[in-house]
Amino acid sequence: MSGIIAFIGLGHMGGQMAANLVKAGYRVLGHDLVARSLATAAATGVEPVASAADAAAEADMVITMLPAGRHVLTLYRDQGLLAAAGPGTLFVDCSTIDVADARAAHEAAVAAGHRALDAPVSGGVTGAQAATLTFMAGGGTAEFAEAETVLAAMGKKSVHCGPAGAGQAAKICNNMILGVSMIAVSEAFVLGESLGLTHQALFDVASTASGQCWALTVNCPVPGPVPASPANRDYRPGFAAPLMAKDLALAANAIREGGVDAALGLAAARMYARFAEGTGADQDFSGIVRAVRGDGSAHPDDQNGTLA
């Protein structure tokens, strides 16, 4: 590689990822439709470019971090990104999108004479800032090998999951586990409250017993036991509930299309959709504990460590 990377999509995640590439010594040409995001990225050393096509024309790797599959496909096919890039450019899409859209983007890139990976991430904004993301990649082994060094500048782990679309498949399966487990942990704490059990007591047991999981020990949905969790910041994201709702909707689509008997995944998708459209619109996904309580209220144990 020449060390020139085009980065399209410089929001909360993409901006941090691009900044880490600059820190690693890459020349990063960035574009975003939001002027403030572009200005923030420029302050970290990203070179602002007037259009995505202009960025791609100079780069030998193009990374995209966009909200949905339609944005990726429109940018690739209709807005000239693929046409602008030099022959054999490696396109790495880090967006979280539908598996079918990921495969369509891969096919479009290959048809235009390029190479492609779908490489969605896990780790949220905190992971993007700290360069500790996990990348789940789908595509060819040679393309993955070429991208690994670049991905390592933005994360701590990259896994080649299989052919085109496999990265997206791994992402939605992983986040279905996360969404279901967060609901289960939240229900357990609310049940514990009803039985007179303090949050700390339940945490001390479950965190070292068979109930141990990431949703409990890292992103605990009640204040107190894990000081760094969003629950101690009035559920400020974190990983926002609308993003979890989006990922679970993708999983639900795949469940239905595949005829899979995954009742918990579908139930979690419905629950997070309601939460994200209501009181959870600006909350971390762990705020689902408030929806489990039924009225969005805090519990006395949240304030003083003991039940009132």
C-alpha cells in the first residue's frame, strides 16, 4: 500500500477510527456530508476532501462507515465511488448493514474491477476512541490479509469470518446475543428488586457464577456495581438503544428469511424497537432495565445501594 486511505463517513465512530489511522502514520482523505463532522476529523489530521469520489480517486483503500445498506449501495453505484477509484482498489465497508446488501456491495465492487471486504465492528464509540474495536470480516483471504495491518491500527482484533457477507452475519449474530442477554440481565435485577435483593448482592453472585456475561460485568444495567457502566451516567450512550434496535432488526430480518426458530431474538428486536422509539431514544441500550420496570423510573437501590 502507498499509505493513502479514503475514509467516507466521519461520524461518532468513523471520525475516531480515521483519527487512529492518522496516528498510525497513514495519510487519510476524509469525506462526510456533515460539515461539523468533517471539521472535527480535520482537527485530528484527516485531510478533508470535497466529495467521496475525489477521496477514492487518490487512495488505494477506501473505508466506508455509513448508517445503512442503502447508503453504501447508493454511494458505490449511483454516486460514482466505484467508478472514481483506480483499478484493484480495496473497498472495506465497516458499516453494519443487511447481509444481502453487503453481498450486493461486494458484487458491485468486483464487477467494477475492485476488491472488497465487509468488516463491521464491535466495541462502540469507546472502542473506536481507544482503538480496541473487533472487526468481523467477510471476503477473500488475500483481501483480509492486505487489510489486517490497517484494521489493527483501529482495533485489537480482526477475525476472517468467511466469504462476502460473513462479517455482517457474525455481527448481527453477536449483537443478537448481546441484546437478548442485556434484557435477561435487566429482568434478573428487576426480579431481584421485587424479592428484596440488593443490586450489589446479585452482582456479586452472578458475576462469579453461571450468570456471568458482558452485559452484567462490563455494561451492568444498574448503577453501582460497575462504576464505568452507562447506568452511572443516567444511561448516556455508550452504545445507543436505537443502534441496538437497528442491529436486532437486521437479525430479525435474517431470522425470518432463513426460517430460523429464534423466538428470543425476535422478542428482543420488538422490545428494543419500542424502547428506541420512546424513552430510550437518547439512552444507552442498557437503559432497557427501565422498560422492564414498566414505568421508566429508577429504583431506590440505584441511589443508595440499599433497598428503601
